[in-house]
Amino acid sequence: MTKARLLRLSVVLVSIFMILLIIVYWDNVGTAHFYLHTSFSRPRSPGAIVAGEDWEALPDVDEFLAKLLSSSLKQNSSIPRKTEQLLVQGSNKPVVSNLEENVRGYDWSTHKDRNSLDQEKLQVERQRTLREFCANSSFTFPTKERSFDDIPNYELNHLIVDDRHGVIYCYVPKVACTNWKRVMIVLSESLLDQGVPYRNPLDIPREHVHNTSTHLTFNKFWRRYGKFSRHLMKIKLKKYTKFLFVRDPFVRLISAFRSKFELENEDFYRRFAIPMLKLYSNHTNLPTSVSEAFGAGLRVSFSDFIQYLLDPRTEKMAPFNEHWRQVYRLCHPCQIDYDFIGKLETLDEDAAYLLQLLKVDRLLRFPPSYRNRTASSWEDNWFAKIPLAWRQQLYKLYEADFVLFGYPKPENLLKD
């Protein structure tokens, strides 16, 4: 009798646990109208994979969650026609309402897309370069050898998840991330305008785009799922389409400097400009507001900025700000097997091809490029007054980003 009672009690407890787990998981996945029809997996050519195939042997908890995830996909395998039609209606030429967007201007000229075969070859080459250097034991950089489980949750806050379409985007500041975040908001329907999801990326105000509450990121998984968060992350990393966009590391630094220190930015002035001006320009009694500082001609120079990046005291105080933090530290490319690597230098072609692969090109278009995008040809002028030794140190600091993503070493800047 005692054994029978214990058996019945065990069955009841296990059942309760499973029900609670399903409720917790369904709270996010089920009610979000989860759709997955666009996952790729190498070594295949990019293309759609039917949900549920290619599952490998997983630990018991992972296997249970995988089956639960797979079953929900079968019930929600396509986007309702009504939603699709609404989004298509909003995919015409965007109406630019934001002042900053008007000032910057957009390039509405048509771009001749590369054919799919060329784009496919380009992706194969980019992924091959990344995998080869991640596997090359002679090429080392900080955090390279750690596993995905070793990455702290707070370092996963750049991975944005769209459960509706099965997409994970790692955003890199100064690499068209504002517009890619807008695309993710439209796809996930995570933000409403008067009760209706945004249909046109450019209708979404910039202040909402960068609001952390707008996006579901891996960093938020722990608060939602507790100890099961890593299991869910791994399942989504395996089945979802993962992409990022990168750019020449030195040009990205120039862009970050222009954006944060040449324009009046109160937050960056107080957090970064004041310390830089004190440490590297010997200024004291600085104004408390950026407008007063600019009016007095007190501005951070590019040389100040480079000194700040190279100063060993900088990261002892706090990690690099995301606008100049290395891509390998933001997106963990040796721990996460990205399906698509886009580049700002080929943004228009890459974006069009990616939306096509995701099968959402009928729902929206990627916003057009800025006409005044920082050009790589500017590097010589910007670094002309930076001492050679500093340039060489700076390259070592960002070498992993150059190598992993196939950017040539800027020899002209690293030699006399």
C-alpha cells in the first residue's frame, strides 16, 4: 500500500510540474502566435527547413521542450492572410516624419540587386571565413574559447528574438541597427500604434526603437524561465534563423565618434566627454551641459577618443559602451552559429536577400540607406593626426573583428 501511494503521489507531482512548465512556457510562446517557417541550417544552402526536422539527441529537459516547441509550430504554420495583407499595404514608400531622419536624408534611388546565386556564394564565403578563424587555434582573442554556457546573461542582451517568424537578430550599434530593430518590431508585432501593430518600419519613432522594453532579448529569458532559460535559448539557436550585420571596425569607430561627440548628446557628454576632456585635454571646471560646452568650443577630439579606447583604465571602470564595443563581444560569433552575415558596405543587397530568405519580403521592405553614410575612404583623413603607435594598438584591440568578418588589414594606416 505504501509503495502504491508513493507511486500515485509521484505521478501527481510530475503531472503538476509538467502542467506548470507548459503554462509558463505557453505564456510567452503560445500567446505570441508563434510561427516558424524560415530557419536555415548549414552546411545546406540557405533555404527553408520544415519545423521539427534535424533534431539531434538532446538532454531530457531539452527534448521535452523541443517537442513542446515543435508541437506548437505545427498548430501555427502560416501567417493569417488578413495580417499579411495589412502589412503589405504599409510597405510602400515610407513617410519620413522624424526630424532627425529628415535631416539625414534617404537614398531613394533604385539599386540593382545581386542575383541570388552571387548572394548565396557571398554568404558561404563569409561563413567559411568566420568558422575557419574560430577553429584556428593559432588565432586567439579574449573569450574565444569559452562555451555558450559560459556567457553571462547580461552579455546576451543584444540578441533580439522574434518568435512569430523564428528569427534572432544580434544588433551592432552603428551598423544600421536602428532600422533592423524597426524591422524586428514590425515582424514580431511587439509595439502598437493606437492599438494596431506597426506595419511600416519608418513609422516607428527612434525613441521607441531603442527602448529596451520593446524587444524580447535572450537577457530577459532568465527572468521569464529561470533555470530553463538556457535550454530554451539553445533550442531557439538551433531552429531559428540567426543573423547580424557588421562593418569595417575603424569606420564604425569614426561613425560612433561623429554620432556621439560631434552632435549635442547630453548623456554621452556627461558620461564620456567630460572624463575625456579632463584626462586627455587637461580641462577643468567644465560646463555641466553639452550646449554650454559646445558654445565655449569645448569638444572631444578624435585623438581624445582614441586615447580613451587605448587607456587600460577605461575597461577597469566599465566595459566599453556598446557603440564602440567589439562585435565579437556583442554577438559571440564563435559560440553562436550565425546563418546570415550581412555587411553595411553591401547593406541594400544583403538586406533585400535576407528578407527574401526569411520569406517576409512581401510584408515589408528594409528602409533605405542614409545618403551621408560614413565612408571607408575617410579613414586616412581621420587617422592622419593619430600617432602610428596608437593606430597599431587600436588595430590589435579590434583585430578579431577585422579577421573574423573578412575585413582587410588597413596596412596604409599601420605603417609609416
